[in-house]
Amino acid sequence: MAKRADAIVIGSGALGGSVAWQLSRAGYRTLLIDRHAIASQTSPRAAGLSAVLRPGALMTRLAVRGVELLSAFEAETGIPIGLHRSGSLKVARSAALAAQIHEEMRRAEAYGVAARIIDAGEATALMPQLQADHAAAIGYYPDDVYLDPALFTHGVARAAADLGAELMPDTAVEEIVLAGDRVAGVHTARGMIAAPLVVDAAGAWARGLAAMVRLPMVAVRHQLIVTRPLPEVRPDEPITRVLDANVYVRPCDGGLMLGGYESVPLLLPEVPADVAGLPLDLGVVQDLAAAVRLEFPVFGNLVTEAGGARLRGGMPTMTLDDEHLIGPVPGAEGFFVIGGCNVGGLSTALSFAEALCTVIADPGAAAAIAPLLPARFAGREVSEAALHQACRLHYGQHYWSAAARAAG
């Protein structure tokens, strides 16, 4: 007899764990299944940054809600996730990106998000490692936070288990089983599991699982380094983004984290079986460090193996239109997807999961997240070459608005 559950969540990263926790809170007998160890792939290797101000009202609302839920999660569960209410800085070195920051100030006021322009002196007081006297503009966003990705990813899976969810690691899902046009469960290497509700939260592997519909997304390599501990670094220093260089810096484990988005990223249309098989390249991160040498001379010789740097990387997913994929899969009732993080899903995982669970409970609620629904791509034919080109552009100019991209 087949194993049964009310809901199956495939993938135990930040998104999958968050969905499993939310479903368990709602009373579903939930199974969180992963082909690897629980919480072991990309999410624990992420940067863990938030940016509550987003290009549109919907994503800003979800990002603000995400920070609220992160704070509530620690209070409700007692599980630490390394949450720091640090705020963030954005540094523009060109006229086009300075204009972008000024436009963000207008948008922040319209959306009710705290933000203001500051000078180089105030920026250095907040982030002592930053030298920004030459900046064209600096924005300060006091409500942004960062968290520990590994603590959070393990934490949501643990919280789901505490509410009765069953964790099923080292179990590959081989097929999403349909009965007519409705989901009936999954076939795994251990046998059939029956459920009327299946959520594909498999990250880099999500597209391969949803074989009945073409999800226009592709995995990409993202890398960052963490320096050795530095006595001058405080954990409350703000996340700092140098927009022109597509580079971010934040405190991490007593040192500094540096990562970013190279202009010609390594796409992964053939996804490695395990994140451990992802080829890493320290030279990419060294080039990113060199691009912000004026702003962060502190990195100097730190971004080397001899300097004690720890390189890590993961496989986030980019989508054709640079928006997330959240909601029902067309043509398969009871089958949902949550993914296409566009290198920005960890800090919003709880709010995305909340939005998805709201749609599961009330299909009419899907209208509120219409720009994120997989149905937006129904009937749209896009070549793999065009998909890859779009994803390279979205990744390589991640911090640039459309106007800034057009300017240069």
C-alpha cells in the first residue's frame, strides 16, 4: 500500500522548508522530501541578504512581510536564525546609478519604506570599512536585515518537524504522478507516495521535475567569500551594495562576506547532481573584489586562500522575466511550484511560502500575486538560447534598473 500524506513538498531548501512549516501550521500532514540531506544544497550557501524596497509594489510588500515573518519566526519557534537588523547602503559611482538611487527614494516614499540619501561621512560611520568620498550618491535603507542562511534553512525544516511534518532525506522523486489532470502523488526511489497536493520547491532541479509544463528558468552559479575574522568588524554594520560593480559586502562570522554578479555568469542547463559538484572559481570573486578596491581597500590580500578566505557557491535559478515562479502549475490541479528565486529568495522565503499557502487554501487569492504565477508563460514559446541570454542579462546587471541598463 502506498505511503500517504496530505501534502508533499519536494526540496528542503529555504523555500521548501518554509512551505512545509506553513502547511504544518495549517494542519496538513506534510512530507518534506529531498534527494539529498535535509537543508544541504544551495540555500545554506546563500548570502542571506534582504532588500525590502523592490522595483514594484507587490514585491516590496512581500519583502517587507518577509522581514516581519523572520522576526516573528525566532519569537514563535525559539529557533535562532542569525537575524541582524543592520540596514543597508547602496553606493552609486555613475550618474545613471545615482539617478536610480534618487528614483528609489521617490518609490520608497510611495511604498512607505524608510530610506534616505546620506553623505560619505555618515556612510563610513555606519560601515567603517567603506570609503565612499567619490560616490555619486549613497542611499541608506534602515529596515533591511541579513540572516544566517544555514541556520535559517535548517531552522524552518526543524520547525516543520516540530509541528509534525515528516522529513524524508536521501529520496529522489522520479515522477510527479497525475490522475487525469490532477496530481495524485509522486514516485520515488523508495516507492509511491500518494497525496492530493504536491509542491515543487526543488530549486535548481525544479524545472526537471515539472516535466508536464515548461518553466522558463535556468540555474546559475553564484559565488561569495567570507574572510577570516577581523577585529574591527561589528555584526551590526549594514549590508553594502556597490551598484556599478554588482558587488555586496556584509559582516559574516566575525569577518566580511563579499559576493556579486559577474557580467558573464556560468549558466547550468545541465544541473550537477549535488551542489558539491559545482565548479568554483576564486578568480571570479577576486575580480569582484578588485572592482571595489577603492570602496573596500580592506579586502587587499584577504581574498586569497593564503588570506584565510572561504569560498562557497550555490545554484540559484533565474527566470525569463526576472520574476519569481509561485503558484499552481497549469493543467495539473493540486500541483504547485515555488522557485525562480533570481538570487533573491532566502529573506523572502517565509512571505513567499505564506502567499503560496494562501493560494492553496483559496485559489481566488492567486489574483493578488498574478505577476508571479507560472500561468503567465502559458502558450509562450521561447528558445533555450533566448532564455539563457535573458537570464545572463538579469544576473549580470542584477542591481541595475531598466533605466540604468539603458543608460549604460
